[in-house]
Amino acid sequence: MNRYPRDMIGHGAETPDPKWPGGAKIALQIVLNYEEGGENNVLHGDAGSEAFLSEIVGAAQWPGQRHWNMESIYEYGARAGFWRLHRMLRDLPVTVYGVATALARSPEQVAAMKDADWEIASHGLKWIEYKDADEAHERADMEEAIRLHTEVVGEAPRGWYTGRSSDNTVRLVAEQGSFAYAADTYADDLPYWSRFGDRDQLIVPYTLDANDMRFATPQGFNSGDQFFAYLKDSFDCLYEEGVEGAPKMMSIGLHCRLVGRPGRAQALKRFLDYVRRHEGVWFATRLQIAEHWAATHPPVARERPSEMERDTFVSRFGGIFEHSAWIAERAHDLELGPAHDTATGLHNALARAFRSATPDERLGVLTAHPDLAGKLAAAKRLTAESTAEQASAGLDALTDAERARFTELNDAYVAKFGFPFIIAVRDHDKAGILSTFEARVDSDRDTEFAEACRQVERIALHRLKAVLPPAGGRDRS
């Protein structure tokens, strides 16, 4: 099957209410990345020195050599930056992304994290690139990271973030099976569930924008004022959405060697002071958010049309366009994905097959529709969908005069156009249908053919909405 795996819908236009504790308008989540001592270094068995996220923007790796300046920048994070941030944040819930080998080389800092009751999630075995790693190697490193983390911290990590990940990372986290959440995505402002095989894995997205890493990247933050302004604007936007009834989550990414520098730490302090002046802010660890989301919005099994085999798909949706299963057959051959697992999404795929058909094929779909309140309805020979639709507008309870008028219009319409009058009756009442019928019978054929096709698509959408969730219901239904 031609399938597109990326989920481009998410929660949809109307996001679910996270029901944050205490009716909070925003969940604020602070991550402190602890990587110092786990970065690329020949002392760690790596091929060369680190070249990423330091004061040396654009640094190149030194193959086979120690990079003294780079090492000392990282050491600043452990020796000075961490403690500055610990003093500032120790009374707040914080999630540490701890590289296992870095934690093992920093027992004093680990003790301080635990004394502050911070969550210590796993940031992998080493802070290295996995984009070219084979799956077995990455899985083995994940297991070793869990083992070492548990040995050093005293308990296994409940959250995972590789950072420099591969396209296998999140699936491997799900398959590992012990994590309350994975964080290697930046795809949303709320948690969401992703399914891998028979397992639903909760994703708590992270951030690369509200992140001090931009002090170490081209076109990033050049001053603490820029960092403060960006965090403030992000908070204000999300807080306003929460006030308006659509609460979200804000993640902030920090690094000991970056925001831990004095000229940047003050910006973080100003931001925290600003946030504390607002009511309804839930400071939380990522684990607290994950546990709350899992309890409030647990995964529920739902149909996934994009994953159905052809026969199942056609059996399920072949009647959406009246007596025209070929439309479902052709739609199944399109590039389907998670975006087509909602009523609107699947409707688009079916409508594409209908629109690209020949005029004669589309005429066949039109002629497959019954007359309104016609002989088939009287003989109770309509499809279940058509029966329900006509009944919804009261067409199953006509007076003799109304029935006679519909019969007269049906005969005139079919004689003139060669196909029955089609209207999405769920959009109208009986009087509105009759009024529209009387107006459209005077139309020309080309105009009426186009309008009938539009009405067929509208009927199909109503039918799909009765059996599939809207985008906003994907994680709740």
C-alpha cells in the first residue's frame, strides 16, 4: 500500500482540554539538559572532539584529538553553570535530561538533583549523533543507558530524550516498553499518543525554539534580552490561549554551559519572576504532565482507515458514495496516512477518486441515487443510509399533497437532466428541500450536473462523520 506515515493533523483545530490540575491555564515545564561529561571526546572512546552547542559557534570536530577549549567550555557547565541554575531552580519542579555517562561522572550534581526532587529522565548513554546508527546499535545503547542510569541515580528513568536522534528512536522507546513518555518530537503544544505495533506510546513534545541552545547557533539569541523576550512572548501567547479555554504546555530547554553563564542567567531569572506574577500556572515535571495526560486522556482504540487492507476498506466505506464501491477502491490506492483517518481526511481521499473519474463514471454515481420520497422509499428499498437521511428531513412522513408534488418534480427533473435530484437532506428541512427542488429544476444541465456532484460529496461527508471522528477527537475517541 502507498502510505505516508507522518501525522499532519495532530489534535486538530479544537484542541482537547488537558484539564490541568487546579484549572491551570498553562503547564510550564523546565528542562535542564545535563550533558557535560557525556559529549564527544576521545577520552570517552569517540573518534574526535565535540563540535556542537558551545561558545565556539561553527566549531569543527578534531578527529583523534582532545579539544581543550571545547572541553573547558563543557566543564564550565558542570563546575559553575549547574550550581547557578540549581540555586535558581531548586524550589521548582524541573526535569533533567541526564546523559547517563555524564551523570556517572557527576555524583555531586546528581545528589543535588535528587535533593531538589527533580525528575531525572534519560538523555541517552552518550550525547552523540544517532542519525547513521544501525537499529541494533541504538537499541543496545538505550538498554545500557537505562542500566547505567538506574545504577547511578538509584531508579530507572521514566522519560526518554535522545536529542540527536534517528528515525528509529521513538519507535525503539515504545518497543522498550518502560517509558511513561518519549520526548524526541517537537510536533505539538500538547502531549499526544502514537501507536507502534500493539503499543500506544505517549509523546510529550520538547522544544528547540524556547531553548537556550539558540545562543550557540547562527541567527540565534545574541543577548539575554532576546532570550527573555522570546520566552515572554511564547508564554503570553500560550497563557492567553489558556484563558480563552484552550490550555497548552510550554517547554523551556536549558543547558548548564549556556544559560548557566552570568550574562544569560539573569534573563532566565527575569522570566521566572514574570511568570510567577500570573495566576493559573502549573509548574510541572514532564513526568507529572505525562501521568496527568495518561489519566485524563488515555489512548482508546479507534479505526484507522489508512491501515486497512483493501477488502476491509472497501467493505467499510464502499457505500459512502451510493452504490459506488469503485470510489473506495480507487481511494485505497492513493497515498493515505494518519491525515485520512478522520471523517474530513477520508472524505478528501474519496472525493479525489470521484472528481478524477470520467463524466460517465460520475453520472453513474448520480443515477445510483434514489429519487427523494420516490417509489424506492415507499417500497422500503433504500439503503440504510438513504433511509436515515430522508427520514431526518421528514420525507418519510409526507402528506398526500406533498408526495404528489415530489413525484411531479422527480419526473420532470429526471426527464430533463437524465439523473435524479440530489441534495444533502441533512442540511435542510422539508420546506427547504422542496423550495430548492423547485428552483433547481429550472437550471441548465451543466450547472445542475456540477451541483449534483457537489451534493453527492456533501452527502458522503455526512455519512463519514457518522462513523469516523473529527480531527479533534483522534486522541479521545
